[in-house]
Amino acid sequence: MFGGRKPQYRFKTYKSDAAPFFFFIDIFPLDLNLFDTPHSLALAKHIKNNPIMPLPMRIDRVYNGVSSILIRPNSPVSFPLNESIVALVNPVPFLQLGIENLLFFTEIRSQQRLLRSVRKEKVKEWWENTRHLYGNLHQVEEDFAAFLKAYLYTIVNAKINEEDITGAALEYCEIVNNICKQRMLKNKILVEIKNAQKHVKLYREKTAKRREKLTIVKKLEYHPDLIDIEVFNFSDTGFPKQMDFKNSNLKNYGSIVAKYIPLLLYDDLQECMLQNMKLLETNEISLLNPSFLLENNVIILLSSEKAEDSDLNKYIWLSDLNEVDIEGILNSITQSLISISNI
């Protein structure tokens, strides 16, 4: 025992880390072969067909009850499928399913790494600390809205028009991959602090020298940069009107500056899309049917006449999100754990 590592009772978090996250829509079901214990397998089965995946998977913040920043599109996310139908992402059901995956994965990972279950009070503390926060990330918000629109434009469109879903899924992955690729190749991201804007680099390039056998080899390395993010807490004042966000009229609200690594968002998502494209080539795994999202009111189909600004504004992301049912998700986790104990 002497000299061994101390047991780990919690995940490390850092005060300067703003920990922004959002969700993307995956196209394949969860691979249950990755879960090798009755505990993790039972939980994974519950979320197997839930395609709304957290990015990145910030289970550390949830487990410790520490706030993170939910990336929020500044406008309703919609896309016209044809002259008569507009597809729209419904924020609360979307986030409900996304947070369900996040909390289930938090329980799985905490059992695997800490041998402990998530404490309900910590999860509720995390959500209360998170849902009132807004991170000023306009460029990232636009990109994540584009990822969602790509799903509407390709897969939902193919479903409605009874076209090839596999081909649509490949196009979806290619669009998302290209957005991530171009963002990383440009190596620029917009920072907005106190109404001042500037572009900064996502990463620094450094030439490193290494000895391989008897030869010195030079290799280009990429080092992600920590980038500033302005964070607003609207727990006391309530969320401002949407026009205040559109006009960047937040100067009357107090804020703090924290840090994040934007490169990780794009790098992780690109890796997922490239993996999906390989799986689509082999055609060994059945795609998730977009009907799941339509039936659960996550994606809504509106007539073009009803898809005016006055109607679309019902589906804004800039609110305190008190309709998200965290208690219901926690009860689902508890029921899954009870089913294990009864086996």
C-alpha cells in the first residue's frame, strides 16, 4: 500500500475553466459492446437509441456540481425542406434528451473510475449553476447551429421525401466534417469581451526535434490555446430579451472572463464524423431512424405559413430552461440501477 496512488474520490475541475459544451446529433446507436459490467450495460441500454450526444463529455462538472457553459444558438434553428414545410429543432426536448445522455454517461464513468454513484444533489447543483449562464461565443454558436441545420437539410429531408437515408447520412457527416476542418485550417476564432472583438488562434505550431534511431527528425506539433470567454450569470435578473443578444447589448450586465479550448470542440466532432463515414462505407451497423426525434417532438415540421419570425421565436434557446426535467432523468437512472439489483 505504501507508495501507491491515493484513491480518487472525485473528478478534477479547474476554476478558470468555463467548460462550454453543446450536443450534436449522432447517426448510429450506442455500441453496447463498449460496456463490460452489468451496471454500465443496463444504463447504456436505456440510452442506446438516443442520438443527441454531449460534446465534449464534461462529466467532471456534473459529478462535482460545478457549472459549465451551455452553448446556445442565438436564433431558432430551422431549415426549409421544401416550399411548404420547414423543419425546426425544439430546444427543450432536444436538451432534455441531450442532458439525459450526459447524466447517464456521468453515472457510468463515475462507477468505472471512482466506484461511486452520482449524488442527486450534485447533479441538481450543476444544473442550477449552469442553466442561468450565458457564454459570449457567437462564432461557436453559429457553427453548432449549422451542425443542426445540416441534419435537418440531409437526414430529415430524406426521411420526409422518402429518399436514401444512408446517402443523406453520409452527406450530413461530410458537411459537419468540412465545417470543423475549415475552422481548424483557418486557425482563427472570434473572441468578444466587453463589446470588443478580436480574432485569436485556436492553436500554436511548434517544430519539435526528436531522435529516431540515429537520426534527428523534425516534426510539426500543434498545441491548443486557452481562449478567453465572457460569461454572464442571469440567475438574479433573468435572461435578457433576444434582441439584446442579437445587438450585443449586454454591457449593462455584469460578467466575468474565463477560459476554454475551442480546438477540442471541433477536433472531437470531426473525429466522430470521420469514424461515422468509415462505418457508413462498411454498412455493418443500422442507422438510427430520424423518426425517433420527430415522434419525441425534438424536431418539428411546420407549414411555411406558420414558420414566420413570430412563431419561430417560441423556440428560442436563450432562457433559463426551467422546463428541462432533471428530476425525471435522475429517476430513470435510479430505476435502471434498481433493475440491476433485482437480477
